[in-house]
Amino acid sequence: MTSEIIYEGNLRTSAIHLYSGTTIETDAPLDNQGMAQRFSPTDLMATSLGNCMMTIMGIKARDMQIDLKGTKIEIQKHMKADPRRVGGIDVIFHLPKHLNLEEKEKTILERAAITCPVAKSIHPDIEMNVSFNW
């Protein structure tokens, strides 16, 4: 098993990662009767995309002996109604300015990111807009 989730009440959950013991709490968002004091489940979905992209890009960068430390990713989730769902996710990479990479290296790293397992698992109806600021 990967995790165990406990409903804490008041639209809050607590999940424990069984291997490491770390926890994540979620709250429902303000626009869906929640307190928004934690990530919402859909926030985590969108954020997982960025985390996965960075992890796979980091693996490829390490193989290429490129240090991406300090890369920042901005995530914007767009909700749709009827039924309520995630309709789009914007992912904006801000890579360290000290990198002097050739276009081929940038292309390899970008392809690694956009082929991460989470990106490949997201339904095609969810629009993913990804940009890389080198």
C-alpha cells in the first residue's frame, strides 16, 4: 500500500505515506465549502504534475551533469463546472539564469519533463499549458 487517509472532519483529510511516515493534510477550497487552510485535493493533483515534471527533468539533468538546483515552477489550476473538475493546468518553469545550455540540451530536458508519468496519466480533456523560461 502507498498511503492511508483519515477523514478528520470539517472537510479535512490527513494522509500518511506508509513508507516514510510523512503526512499531507487537505482542506476543501473556499469555493467548495472549505476553509482553504491546506492544499485541496485538486491543488495536489495540479501540484503533482509540476513535482513529477521536475523530478523526471532532474533525473535527466543529473545524467547530463547539469545542475537545475534553484529551478522554480509556478502552477495555476483552472476549474470547470458541470461537473466540477480540473479543466486546465498551467506549468511555468523558471530555470536558473546561470545555465548556458545549448538548444539541444534544453530540448532534451523539456521533453523529459513533459513525458513524466503524471503528465501521461492526466486525462486528455485537461488542458496542460507548459512553458520554460530559460
